Amino acid sequence: MQPALNPECTREVEVEVPAEEVTKSFRTVLKKYQKLARIPGFRPGKVPETVLRSRFAGAIREEVVEAVVPAHFQTAIQQKGLRPVSRPQVTDLQLEEGQPLRFKAAFEIAPEFSVEGYQSVKVEKPETELTDAEFDTELERIRDARSTMETVTDDRGLVDGDWAQITFTGEVDGENNQASEGGEATEKKPQPIEGKEVSVEIGGKDTVPAFTDALRGSKPGQELKFEVTYPGDFGQKRLAGKTVAYHVEVRGIRTKVQPELNDAFAKELGSYESLEDLKKKLREHLAADKKHRVLADTRNRLLDALVAKFEFPVPESMVQSQIDTRLERGLRALAAQGMRTEDMRKLDFDRLREAQRESAASEVKGTLVLDRIADVENINVSDDELEHELQVISLQTREPVESLRERLTREGSLAAIREQLRREKTGGLLVERLT
């Protein structure tokens, strides 16, 4: 089944191939079959044409069509100045040897639209400079990741930041009182709420405040009884909106010990000469990363604003291609997370494709807008810029540049890389001008 086309972007050509050329193509194909065909009762190369036409009629017709249709289609669209963005859908094909070959071909083209006034679109660009607070937060995160947990042996109570090692049981109010009139339980006995050697951070963001309040100040060996009333939107449905009576035994206290920020710490992390060397390189990395993220976010918001400003039809073939790209990216991510191929096959791809449609259409519109603005601004990608990008890809893929270039040229991907670089240049220019 051929994919639907957007009528607003669809064009059609009618093509007629002269009878002489059709006959010539038939003769060429027949000669090939006569040379290669192996049919019992006939010597190689001596099979009569009548036998070939009868035995291979369908295949011969297909080869004739493949031989003459593409070239004449290209001539027809060139004469009309049309540039398809989709594969042609051939209909009304009429083919008889000795007669002209006629067919119609429908395809989509990029929409014609104006980007007049794009300079008036403005978005705010956040500050790209790395702040001291952002640097300190990341350094603390790295330090925290290298922390160790140590058992507290002092005779002291739990304080915020400590981790309590507890064993507990809990009874949900009302769960054990469900009985029928005959005295028999109407439901299965509920599973007990219990835990052994569970770690609870006192004052932690993931710790229920009632637990922190009850445990704060207690010492190993103490037993506590307290109630916790959970909010109605609590994550565990069984506990949401319920009151639970807990019996808790404090088994121990552990505390996090962070390493000192010194030269030894820096050298443990990698090839850093000192703590100052670590800080310098970390700051450079964080500053570059923040600038990249801010500019990318600004570019995306600017492109969203431009897409919203200009209304034009979008070729359905481009939308479907973008959906394919998004789904492929998503499936690779699922595979990286460990999803098995047989489980992927069970996914509802029709639903997944529909869910991706709106985003894919917006991305296609963004691409078309950037291409049109690049035309207006006369933005091009030089051979040196393309060569630099190939060098980068070569380093990433560890494929020699020459073989990479040959492969991309053979696959027809080199032009696509140049187009993407052109869009990136255009996006960068817009960020400079419109923020």
C-alpha cells in the first residue's frame, strides 16, 4: 500500500514513451533472457522468443518498465522545473510491445512559502556564563559520589544527614478489621508491612517527614512506636490516604564521610596534576557544556517561534520519514536499556507512530523554515567546512576519512550532511541576530 500524500504538496506528471524506444527495450531484455535462460529441451541461447514471452512475461515487463520509466520521469519533472521530495507513485501504466508506454506519476514537492518578517521574531537568550554556584554544586556532586558510609560508634542520637539502619513492621488502619457478618474475612489477609535492615536518611528528600521526626535523636537499640498518615496522592496506592501504625527498632547509625578536596583527591579522579588543575579543567568543561546547552535550547525555542509564525503545508512523505527516524532512535535507546528484540516486536507501532506525528511534523516545518531562510541569506557550506565535519565523524567512528567519504558518496549521504551543516549555520546566525 502506497503512503498517502498531502494534496497541497502533490504534483502529477503524465508521461509517454515513444513506441520505438519501448520496442527497443523489449528486444534488449529478451536478448538477455535468451542468453541466460535455461529451459529443458532447448540449448542455451536457443530458446525461442515465444517461449520466453510465455514463461517470463511478467518479469520481462517489469524490466522494461524499470529500464524506461525512471529516465523519462526525470526528464518530465526537469522540463516542468519540479523537485520531488518523495518517491513517485506510478499509476495508469499502459505497456504493450509496439505501442507507446504511458503512465502518470504523483509525488510531493517542498511547499512554496515566504519567510518575510522572520527578523521580527525574538526570543530571550539566558546567560551562558558559568556561575560560581553552578561550579561549586558540580564539584560537590563529584565529591559526594566519592564519599564512603561509616558506622557511628559514638553514643549519640540520629541527626539530619545520618542514615538510620532500622527494622520495622507496620499495620494499616482498618485492614485487619475487614470481616463478613459470619466472622470470616471477606478478602485475603493483607501482606504485612515490614522491612529488615532498611536505610533511612534523616531529613532526606525521599524520606517521609514523619519518619524523620520520629527517628531524629534516637539511638541504636531503641524501639519506637508512632503513626504516619500518608497523603491521598502518595505513590503506593495501598498507603495513599491511610494511617499506618509503625513499630521501629533502630539497629545502627551510619554517616556519610566525604573525601578532602586536595591534590590526592584530584589525582584519584584522573590525570590531574593537582586540585587546582582539576578545578581549572572542570570549570572549562562545565562552561563549554553550559554554553552549548543554552545555545541549543535558545535555537530550539527560536525555531519553535518561527514555525508558529509561518503557516504552510508539510509534505506527508517528509513527516513519515521523520517519524521513522524518531522511532529508530527510540528503539535504539530501548535496546541500550536491555529490551529484547522479541519484546520490541510486541509494541503497538501504529500507536507509536501516531504519538510521534505532531513532533515529527514540527521538526519537518523547522527544517523547511531554516532552508528557506538559508536561501534568503545566501548561506552555503564550503568544501573546507564539509571536510572538517568528515574529520570529526572519522574520529567518532574510527573510520578512515577517505573510505568514509567514499561510503557516504556511494550512499548519497554526503549531500545530506552538507544540508545539515547549512541548517546549523543558519540556526547559529539566527541565534546571534534574534536574541
